[in-house]
Amino acid sequence: MYQLLSDLSIVEVSSFVASPTAGLYCAQMGAEVIRVDQIGGGLDYDRYMQTSEGRSLAWENLNRAKKSVALDLKSAEGRELCVELARKTGQLITNLPEKSFLSHAAVSAGRPDMISVRIMGWHDGRQAMDFTVNAASGYPLMTGPAEWDQDTAPPVNQVLPAWDFITGAYCAFTLMAALHHRAATGEGNEVRVPLGDVAIGTVANSGALAEMLYRGGDRPRLGNAIWGALGRDFASRDGQRFMVAVLTPNQWNAMVAALEIAEPIAALEAQAGVEFAKSDHNRFVHREALFAIVQEAAGKLDYAELAERLTRAGATFERYRTMFEAANDPVLVTDNPLFGPSPANPSGFAYPAPRSFAHLGGAAPADPAPAPYLGQHSEEVLATRVGLSSGAIHALIDRGVVAPSDRDGLRKTS
Amino acid sequence: MYQLLSDLSIVEVSSFVASPTAGLYCAQMGAEVIRVDQIGGGLDYDRYMQTSEGRSLAWENLNRAKKSVALDLKSAEGRELCVELARKTGQLITNLPEKSFLSHAAVSAGRPDMISVRIMGWHDGRQAMDFTVNAASGYPLMTGPAEWDQDTAPPVNQVLPAWDFITGAYCAFTLMAALHHRAATGEGNEVRVPLGDVAIGTVANSGALAEMLYRGGDRPRLGNAIWGALGRDFASRDGQRFMVAVLTPNQWNAMVAALEIAEPIAALEAQAGVEFAKSDHNRFVHREALFAIVQEAAGKLDYAELAERLTRAGATFERYRTMFEAANDPVLVTDNPLFGPSPANPSGFAYPAPRSFAHLGGAAPADPAPAPYLGQHSEEVLATRVGLSSGAIHALIDRGVVAPSDRDGLRKTS
């Protein structure tokens, strides 16, 4: 962990992926992030994969380095505690609806400098999740083999919940932007970020929305080929699949040199009357002929030799791995300074865990912090942030409004 | 545009998607973002789709609301100007390598409070792009039809450059975090964010890395089904495809009510000896039987009626659209307050463009600003930021070190 945000406290009332991610990024930068959950766990406390004891490996990775407070958010008293905690902290990330008990009006009462970042579904208040905004975005009907007929091709969902992760990172950014503005003006803000707007807005930011309107129709199916440039998956003699990306003259020259295909390339250039080295456009238009040349050369060598040649020439390529392979890959994980040991996870299962994606010059990062047990910091946070006495807290625990750590066993309500 | 960052100036020396996105998000929040490019355009100035005049619709959407300075970055003089501009501005976003002329050491010389955010390929300095880190992540071998045999299934690349967009948003966040730290301590920072670390780190943050290690193997193929919950694409009687997501009791009850499938569900519950309403686990384990019930009900109704019923019941669902449909959808674009008119694009093509994804309470957003012409602000920026005289700037233009706007025609060097 790097400590760029060590003077910042944030209350996170959240579930699933996008809002926990926003809090996670802040926590990995040293902020005190206090996640508040329903006693027994919120809607995401069971998310797959669970260990045999019922601990969610998703939850324990999306909530690393945070503190946990467990409240009965179905009770008026628990809700008021949650509102008061957010208000006294001054910064809130949530995916609860504006019309819930945790409205900006409630948390900012008497506190005009309050900052709330609220993740919504669609901008008009309709519910949405990553899976559903993705269906609307157009990407699933562009994904999958090029040979599939566009008119009958089924949608192919991306497995990565990309909209959630973009939204989470964007919300961490907007929180910091609102803090920047408050530091200059004293003003608070409610910032609402609809997941659906992140999806259709990203289609637009990428240029694809303008592209569709300019063309007056959909992009042709490309399979794994890169749009407007040269690149695709290829197979080595020993059956390894790898992706090659050529979007610059250097990448082109490297690939041609590594595969020793200057001769057939020159023949194709002469035949087609074009030059490839400086033109993405020419490489894209003639991609099928180029793919055939590249695949023929790749198929003559085992992957180890191909990788050695491509690396030496400075090409941009990568072997496809299954995720299990990736998880065990020394270059990606075990020997990667992004990762560190995480022996004290709530699941009891020890594995390498990532730090912040940001590497800071000179600073030696601490080991990744584990996620809390649910309710682990209920007493500490209510004492330090809300100012409750030990007696008052224990009375709340006795009445079931507050719960302490679930370390000694999951306290599921269902 | 909202003006949370109107007191902030950033120099962006960038190309492709991730680093321009970081600058875009800041510009859409009111920051002055000065993008510096090679005269004639950098590596991404031609990115598809191009208009018939050769204007890139990708470039003009990833660089909205920015200023543009065109320099000969192959010359020592142009490089020194670029370094000086970054140094005098104090904040830099770049994807140039640390070993380039734009090292942190160069831009921070005499300026210990300098903040650089540098996007890299892999953490060890190897080149990477979205396409290649994706191959390593494991996702392409989990994507595609469930029926495909895992051992022979080809990789399926996601079409969305998700790693670029997550990295871009994350880098905007890290820039703000470094600014926050500087405001408190006076310290600058170099922040390096490897695209490859964002990919494998996101696999880990999602819990999937721990999942693979805990299971000791890959996740079974799921096609479009949601992992650990209930959801998939279904088809209506009139052939519309839609995604339904059920991850909460409310979503379950809504779907069952809307499709009037309580009876077959009760029969399945009795037969399997389980209850579905409160358990993602049960719904996932019995997903094939549940999918059959849902598809049978969906197939009896046209989409319009299905959508009406699902909406009324409060289900979470969405129709798959092609991207051309999405781009023309009033709910997503034309009637969505995220979008506004953008008549003054460099391409001359007018279309709706997005503002910041963040909606701020009370503030009425301005129309989306267009991208600049390449070099449009060369003279202004070199005068105001570097302090050059008009005579000095024109001498640089005469020598080909600086170029003015390419409005009157693309000035391609190749």
C-alpha cells in the first residue's frame, strides 16, 4: 500500500463490484475506508466463489484494506447510525438509491461540504447491472467468431465485468475531483454516476458511436481481429495460441523480422500495389492475406522459439493463458511486484494478493492488507467516528442494531 | 462539462486509448488538458474509423475538450519544448517510456513537486497493449458458447478495450490522489501504472485469481450465464434477445411474477428439494432447469409485452442491441442527458457526444466540447505556459519545430 490518501476517511455503503472497487482503490492508496453492511452480510456477501466454510473469495478481494461495520440497516436506529457515520465522516461512496434512507439530503443535513458519490443503474432510475448495460452497449453482438453470420449470430457476453470496473475507477476519480473542488471552494457535492451512462458513454468516447452514425450501419464482424489495424490470434506448431498486435511501424517491422516473412510480404505488396510498413489502413484492408502469411510462418515453429524471436525483435504479442494458468504464472503473479503475500484472509486461505496498480518511485510498498471480517471494526468506528461510549455500543449490540466481528463463524440471517 | 477541476492544468503526451482517456476524464471535469503530439499526428491520429477526409472519429472523441500542441518530437528542440511545457505545468500524463526524453527525472528537474502519471505495458518494461494483456488475463479462454469444449475452444477476444478504459480511469484517479498528497505535503510523485498489472490485478480484485487457486483449476465454461447466480440471454417469441440478471431476492421475485412461472418453479423446488428465492447458490446450481422454464415462458410472448411485464415487476433486464441500434436509441443517446450536441467536430460530422459520466446535483452542464484540430493551441500554449514571444513561436514554426492548426487540411508526414 502507498499512502497518498492516508489523511482521508470514506464511508462505503455498497454491494457487488462497482462501488466496492471505488472504495478498494482508495483503501489501497492508504485511505481509511469504512464499509457498512447489513448484519449477516449484504447482497454480495455470498458472491461466488465461496470456500467450503462459506467465505466469499470475491468479497474478500473487493474489500481488502477496508474496515467493516455491521448494522441492522432494516431498523430505523441502524439507518440513523449509518447516516450519522457518513455525515460525520464527510465522504460517502454508495450504490443505494437516492430514494433510500441514505439520500444526499439526509447525509448532508447540516453539512454543506458533504461529498457523496452515488452509483446508479440507468440515468433515469431504472435498475441495471453490468450484465444488462452490456447487452445494451452493442458489444455482445460484435463478439465471437468472424465466420458467424451477423444476422443470426448470438450475443456473446464478455466475462470480465468491465463496466463495473470502469465505473469503480471512475467513481474513485470523481470522489477525488469533488475533494479537489471542496478544498478550493468549501463546497460539497452529490455526484451520481449511472453504470448505463458509463457503458454508452464509453462507446461514444471510443469513437464507435460516431462510427456507427457515420457509416449508417454496424461494423462488420471481425472475430479476434483488431479493428482498423493488424492483429489476431495465431497458433504455433505445438498448438499454443498467441495474440499479435501491430499498430505502429516498429511493431510491423518487428513481426516481419521475427517471422522472416519479408519475402512473401514484398510479393503481396507488389501484387496488391500497396505498402504495409506505415499504414494501419493497408494492413487492415489486406488482413486476410497477411493473416495467412503470419499463420504459415507461426505454424512452422514451436511457441518457445516464436516467443524468443518475437521478444528479441521487439514485437507486441502475448500467449493466451487459461485463468488458472495466469493465476500460477510467475511473471504475472508470483514474481510480479504488484503482488504480495496475504496470509490473514477471512477465508483462512492464503494466496498472493495485489497492491495498488500504481507504482510510486522510491516508495517500498507494504504487503497487501486483508479484507476485514464483517463487523470487525463496528465498535472501533462507532466509538471514534460517531463518538458513542462503550456502554452505548454494547447496548446496541445487545439489541441487535450493531454486530461485532463474524470471525468465529458466519452469522447468516437466512 | 462540470467544472470541479477548472483550476487544474495537465500536459498529456499520449497515444491510443488509455492515456487519452485519463486526460479526457479530467478535461470533461473542467481541467485544461494540453495534449502534445508529433506534427502531422502521433501513432493514433489515423485510428479507425476515419471519415472520407481522413479524420479519425476515434481521435476526435478521445480528445474532446482538450487543447492541442503540435511539436516535432523527433528534434532535440521540440523535445526540450515538450519537457519544459510539462515541467512548467507541473502535471503530466504520458504513455512514453521512462527511458524516453520525457523521463520523470527530466520533467521534474528543479521541480520536486512535479507529478507524472506514466502508463506502461508490463511492469518489467515489456511492451503491451490492451489486446495482448487480455490474452494473458485468462478471459478470452472463458468467453464464448458454453457448448464449446474447453480443451479445444478458441480464444474469444472482448471487443471493448476494457483494460485501456479501466487503466485510463485509474490513472485519472492516481493523478488526483498524487495532487491530494502534494496539497498536504508539497511532494511530487512519479506514478507508474502498467496496463498488464491492471489486467492481472483486476483478475485478482474480482476474486477470480483466488478462485482459480482455491479450486486448483479453471472455472467451467458458462457461455452467457452469470457465474454463481442466475442470468443469461433469452429470446422472445418475436426473436428479440434479452439479458436477465437475478442476484437478489427482489430480482428473483420480479422475474417469477413477470413471467408467471411460480407454478413450474414450485414444482422444481419440490423435485430438487431446494428453495430459490434467497439463494444465489441454489439458482446457479439448478440454472439449466431454471433457464428452460424462463425460456419457455419468454418464448410465448413478444418482446414488447415481456418488457412491459418485466419493467412493471421491477426485474433487471435489457434487450441486446447492435451498436448501430444503440447509437440511434433515444433512451440511450438522444434523450439521455449524458449527451449533448457536438456540431463543431474536426471531422465536420455532427453527432451527439457525451459529457462527463458524473452528474452533479444542481449544476446544469454545458454542451460537450469538441476535440481540437491538431496544433490548434500551439501558439497560445507556448505563449502562456512556456512564456515564448510571438516572434520566437513563429521562428519555431518556420523551422518546422512547431506547427499551427491542421484545420485547413491534414498535414500528414507519411
